[in-house]
Amino acid sequence: MSYFKVLGFQKEPFSTSPDPEFFYQSKEHEKALTHILIELRLKGGLSVILGDVGIGKTTLSRKLIQELRDRDDFIFHIILDPSFENEQDFLTSLIRNFDIPQVSGNNVSVNDLRESLERFLFQKAVHEGKTVTLIIDEAQKLNATSLEALRVLLNYETNEYKLIQLVLLGQLELHSRVMNIPNFLDRISFKYMLNPLDFKEVKEMIYFRMLQAGYDSRMDLFLDNAMEGIYEFTKGYPRKIIMLCRRALKSLVLKNKYVVDAELVRELIEEEAKSGWTRSETLLQKSNC
């Protein structure tokens, strides 16, 4: 039997997989998601979400996809690893994943690919009234050539709106790169920096994930002093919270205990420190607009 079923859960409550059903909407994530959806409706073109490792960008992208699946006027695709060597590979990937009829011949040029994309976008956005959306996770991996290709795509527009909507989610190094490309920076209609959870949200996130996993006992598995230890160690980073809570629940089963307290959390933190795998985190400075 799985450890979480022993504790009364129907599902794994603290899996690191980006399941949108376990997406806790902190005030930061809720604001980011709401503004992205507004920008997509307005067809403003480009939204950029930045955040440190483990802040919840990938789960946010999956929640966005879940929202778009419920809307029949959206055509969307997500790129999980935008490590393309050149523009030709990048554009070919877009054409393939948007199921655009490919240009025939052995000597297809970048201009041929651009024209195919433009025709597709005009047909879908103008004639069919669809909102074509491209979501790029791990956007810090985009090289200068791919960023320029995206800039060109944003030039495809009517007098009222952009023909393609772009949502980039990336780590902090994307910020400095975009800042050095003024004609790309000027096209960002919405930009946001995700910050860690506060203590109240850490508690809410833990309880939320437990409820989503089917826990319905009146007995609290996490004491308040354990919550304080979790917050102090993780600094409010969702991925670290999830991983520490998962280890804590497994320890309950292994040690035949009934509740996660401050002592157990301290033991787990000390074990991790001794293992040499502890990573120091730097809180993001708020710079949202």
C-alpha cells in the first residue's frame, strides 16, 4: 500500500508533478493567471512571467492550459523546452505543432515558413475568430535567434489586435536578456514577477493539497510549529514546500508517528543539510507592473 493511503489520502498530496488540480492559487499566482487571461482576451500580444526556480511557473502554465481547454475559441500550443538551434528549426516546430500544412520541396526557406505561419494566423484569427496562443515554459532557454523570431511573429497584426498571443514563463535570467532587446521589450503588454508565498499562504497551500488528495480526517497532520519550521526553511517556495511535506508524511509512516511536529521537521532539515544537497534561496524583489 502506498504511504499516503496509510495516512488516509486517496492520492499523493505532495507530488512534484505540475497537476493543475493541485494548483494552489496564491495571491501572486492568481493575479498572474487573471492578467494573462485578460491579455489573451484583449489580444495584446505578449505576456512575460518571471520567477525563480521552484516558484510555480510550470504549474501555472498547466493551469492556464486547463483554462484554455474549456474555451472553444482558442487554439493553443505549449513548448516545454525552447532550445532551438536556429530560426528554421523553431518555425518548423510551430508549423508542425499547430498542424499547419507544410511547404513542399527540399529547399524550404525561413521566409517560406514565415509566410505559412502568417497565412495560418490570418485565417484562424481574422476569418475564424480564433485566438491563437503560444505558451513557452522555460523561456530563459530561448536564444537570440528565437527571440527575434517571436518578435517577427508579433508583427503579424490587424489594426486592432495581434494575430498570435505569446505567453513566456521563464527564470530570472530572461529578464536581463529581454532588457537588452528594446524592440522586444516594448512589445510586452503584461509583465509580472512571481514572488514566494507568505506564511499564511504556506499553511493554506498545505491544507489545500491535503483536501485535494482526499484527506477528510479531523486530525491535523501538521502542527502549527511544524508549519513555522516549513516556512522558515522553504522561504515560501512552493516546490520546496511540497518536497519537505512529502518527506514529512513518509517519515510519519516509517516512524509510526501520528503528527508532523517541529521536531520532525527539524530532523528532516538537518538530514538534508548533512547530505550536502541544501540550496540557498534568494527571495525575489517585487517589481510587478
